[in-house]
Amino acid sequence: MTILVKPRALFVGLILLCVLAIWLSLALGPVSLPLFDTLRAALRLVGVPIAPDGLEQAELILGQIRLPRTLLGLAVGGVLALSGVAMQGLFRNPLADPGLVGVSSGAALGAAIAIVGGSVFGGLPESFGPYLLSLCAFLGGLGVTALVYRLGRRNGQTNVATMLLAGIALTALAGSAVGLFTYLADDATLRTLTFWNLGSLNGASYSRLWPLLLISAGVALWLPRRAKALNALLLGESEAGHLGIDVERLKRELVFCTALGVGAAVAAAGMIGFVGLVVPHLVRLLAGPDHRVLLPASVLAGASLLLFADLVARLALAPAELPIGIVTAFIGAPFFLYLLLRGRA
Amino acid sequence: MRLSTRVAALCVGLFVSHHAAAAELPQRWVSAGGALSEWISALGGESKLVGVDTTSQHPESLKALPSIGYQRQLSAEGILSLRPQILVGTEEVGPPPVLSQVRSAGVQVELFSAQPDLPTLQGNLQHLGKLLGAEDQASQVFQIYQRQLDQQKIRVTRAQLKEKSPGVLLLLGHAGGKPLIAGKDTAADWLLQQAGGHNLATHTGYKPFSVESLVSLDPEMLVFADRALTGDAARAALFKENPILSSTRAAKDGRVMELDPTLLVGGLGPRLPAALEKLSDAFYPGSAGQ
């Protein structure tokens, strides 16, 4: 595979892109704030003492709506892309995505239980109700992934092919369970379920943000340390073993990080497809398959892509909003096709 | 220039909203709920609406207003960009963090119950009347509404003395395809009962039906609500997609009628009495128009 961009140039470009995305995400929205007000409110939020006259609106929109949303987008986009790299490395297959080990379908099942069952167990305390969905999604993702991993193990060895098939089987099983809940759902819960499956960064609040930020920071710091091991794994499992890599441990870590990261992302923002599959591809097409570049670059690219997609989601139909899952696929897929076709020519 | 006009507008908006909250009634309304928007219009508040959700389809003129999306997936900034002073909705609106964001921006948020019963409606109308400054009108509207529903009850009771109440199925579909049958605990079931019909479906919620069980129930009357088509086109599509329906008694006797699907969401709306009258006229053809 030819390298189109040198790693240093790629990182400079991606960091600039990410900063641009953050800036636009903070500066643009259905409420048109004057640029100067946005700047002053931003300065006030970081603690610079400026007279607050006439800034209440700007500060509220920036601090309570746009900033948590931007942070959520960064964390979700980054961790989804990173998990995509981990899965494609683990399965040594560029078609792998985080859904393969069952984390997405497990989270969907958890969400369906929470949404449909939540109306049955209506007596939950007010303060807990809103978190039930996130918690169930997270636990569902983690649970199904653990099961897939367990099924793939035999005699202390993890067979990746078995795991893949177990993942497909459990995804189908979880899918039918979700279908059953869909059947049981009434009209209102059905629509909630549908929208959840399309993902959204809407309604981000700090209380929901912290767990995700911690987890995604942990995953983003840990996985790049395993870049060399992932590179070795590209050669094959036994080859990596001969190179001194503890392959079993690596597989365990990859699956665990993916389950944790994607589980948390999905719990916070619903299902957002496409990012995990295609962002690693994009980066690989640009900079080659070296995981030392691929891992950190995918974080930046995933985060930027999701922020841009969110900008479209909130501006295209303002004052209403598009589910972001629609946008990620809509802008990402044609771009991906373009890169593919250009590579072939 | 354009930017500074916006700043000015924003400042004026903020200034006005701060002062208005204390002394005056809210003048810029956003409504997230079909029946609520209808009642606001019925109480003369349509000119105060600056945005509505996707369930607000009546009166027709509301469709020209900016749409804030689906009531359960509202966007805080989207709503705030309309500079509303008040957001009204049913208890279904959300997500909750968005509501608290809207609240903290100084917008009054008022939630109403969508329970389909008269005491709830009375409470809702009083509340709306107070907020719109049309309390007398609200109680008047409610009295008329109550009278209409009372008359409806009398009409049904009278008709039932003369005729047997028909077995009915209500089919909710999209361009005729795979209709869902309305069972217990649905607004549709309530509607059929109020009109004096006997709902043959005994399941809960809206569920797809096998054609066989549909035929075995042999309804005397079919009511269909189509989300995509209206009138003869909807009727034709329904029978084309489900040819088995033609063998039911209802189809043979030509007792198939249409219902506006928007009547089935969001609680009791102003168009309900008229729809009920039409339904019971069709259920009891011998007593129609009395």
C-alpha cells in the first residue's frame, strides 16, 4: 500500500482539522451568536474576568449546550474510530467493525429493555430514570461482548474465527430479542427506540459526560501503547507469538477496550454507525497500515468527522434536528467511495 | 450590518422577555403536541405560536411555522433560536436534559397531561386559558365540548335501543400496506367505544394481524386511518394490498369508513366531537342525523 501522506504532515493536518471542528462546533448553531460574544463568553467560561453584561445568553448556550455537546462528539467519535482500528487489527480484516464482537447489538438490546421495560417498571425514582437507558445499554454491550469472547475460547486459546462466528450468532439473537421488544412496544416507545438506533449528540449534559470522558481517555491512552503488538499481529498470530508478543493478552485487551469504549459511547449517544468502520480505512488509505500512526490519527479523524457530522445534524433542519447516524453515513460513505475509486485508478 | 441587527434583536428579545415574565403573559409560544397546538389555535392564540413540533398538523396553517422536530427528540438550541417565552407540550416531550437546558435559558416550560378524559381536558384548558389570557373563552369552549360529548352519549344510548352495536375493527396503515389493528388501551379503542362501536380486537396496543384471524372476526364495520393517503386513494390501496378484506361483511355491505389518524395522538382535541358523531352515524345508520 502506498503512503499518500507522511505521518508528520498527517498529524499536523488532522490536529488543524480537529481544532477547526471544535471551533465551528462551539461557534455555530441554530441560535446565531455574534462572533465577538462567543469569544467573550468562551473567555469567561475559562475563568477570565470579563464584565458579564449581555453575555448571559451566550454563556448559557456555549457552556450548557454547545460545550458538553462538543466534548461528547469528540469522545464518541474518537473512541468509535479507535475501537474500529482495534477490531480490524484483531480480526486482521479491514471489514471488521466494533459491532462484530456484539457490543453494538448488546447495547441495542440493553436499550430496548430499558425503553420498553422502563414503561412497565414505571415506579423508578425520578433521579434514576434518565440514567437507566445509558446504564442498560452499557451493561448490555459489555455482557454480550463478554459472552462472545467466552464462546471464542477453548483450552486457554482464543480462536478469532470462532469468536467472529459467535459474534454473528449472538448479534442475530440479540436482534431477534430487540425485535420482540419492538413488537411489545407501544407507539411512543417505538419511536424512542427508532431514534435511539440512529444516535444523537442532542441533550448532552455534564453528568452524563464524565463517565464517557474518563473511559474514552483511558482507552485512547492505552491502545496506542499496543501499536507495535498490533503491527506484529498483522503478520499472523503465531508470527506475532514468535516475535515475543503475548497474543492472548493482546486479544483480551483489544476486546475489553472495545467493549468498554463502544459501550460507553453508545450509552451516551445511541448507535452511531459508520465511524468505527470507515475512519480507520480513511486513515489507512492516507498513511498506510502502521498502527503507530493509525491509532492516534484515527482518534483525531473520528472526533473531527463526528463533530462535522453533528454540525450538519443540528443546522440542516434547524430548529429541528437530524439524527446524527443518518449524517455520518451520508457524508462519510461517498467520501469513502471516492477514496477507494481514486486509489484504484 | 446584518450581524449587528441580530445582536440588537437578541438584546431586545432578552430585555423584553425579562420584563414580560413578571408582568405580562408570554407572547412567543412554541408548542410540542398536536392537540395542544389545536387548542391554542381554538383559543385564539395561533398568532402567538412561533414554532410547533411534527405532531402539530392542525389547523393546516400551522404547517407553515418552523418545525422543532419530533416531540421526544427536541433540540435545546433549535428551540431557543426561535426566542420563545414559553414551551408547552404533553408529558411525552423530551429528552429531559433538553427541557432543563431550555428552562435554564429562562423559557417557561409547561407540561400538560395527554390523558383522554374530560377532567384532564378541563384542567388543561383552564391552564392554557390563563397563559393565553383567555380564561373565559377557555371555560366556554370546555362547556361546549362537554355538551357535545354528553349529546354524543345520548345519541349512542338511543341508537343502541334500536340497533345492535356493530363489531368494528380499526386498521391503521401506511398507504394500505400491512395495517396494524388497534386493540385495547389505545386512543383508537377509546374512540370506537365513545362512538358506540364494539372493538373486536382484544389484544393490547397496535399489532399486525394475520389475515385469517381478521376474516374469522368478520367485522361488520371497518374503520381505517391511513398516514400516507386520504379518501378514495387510501380505500383503494387498502383493498388492493389486502384483497382478503373484500370478503368481510363490512366490505360486502359497503360499511368502510375513513378516520383522520391525527385524531389518535395527543389526547382529546377540538375535532373529536365531530369525528365521534361521524363514526356513530356510520355505526348506527338507522339513527343517523338525529
